[in-house]
Amino acid sequence: MPNQTYAAPGATDTIVAPATRTTSADTGPITGWGAIQTIRTQLAVTTVAGTTPSLTVVVEDSLDGVTWWQLATFTPATAVGAQVINIGKPFTDRLRWRWTITGTLASFAFAVTTYTE
């Protein structure tokens, strides 16, 4: 994915647009987090299908855009629902949200949003 810039303090942003997904992926690097002190990020799962489906979403940061380090992980989702996690400094100016989908013919409709301070 192309490099994206987000994260104005006090803003709510859609990081992963609502859609149905069947494969693991990530947002690609998103820059502009340097002035942010706290990120409140929400995972909203609206549909789940398949046999033993599981969705794990991880927030990562990187100093160089090559090596990524885990900041926070949502509890693996296996049903419709929402989760919120708060991430405080320190983190770098470059973040990404990465998701892993497992299960037989698994699919999830989900979105990720953030509020920043």
C-alpha cells in the first residue's frame, strides 16, 4: 500500500475502511504520528463466516519502515463485536495496522478507526 499520512491531534480517522476481507494484509506505513501522545483505536467486526474463523489485528511501529515492532494487539476476534485499545507514547512517527485471518473459508467484515490526542 502507498505511504499514508494521518494523525492530527483530536481527530478521528478511519484507518481500515469497512469491508469484507478473506486474506491477511496490512495498511502499509502511515506517517504523521509524531505529535500524537495517545491513540485510541477501535476494531469493529460486523460479520464473521467460515469454520473456526479468527481475526487478529496488531498495531506496529517502525523506525525505518522495514523492521516492525508490535505496540498492541486486539484480542483475536471470532464473533461480531467491538474492541478498543489505548496506546500511549513512546511510539514512532510511522505506524501500521496488520491483520491475520485464519480458519477454513474464513471471512470478516471489519473496520478500524482511531481517535488521537
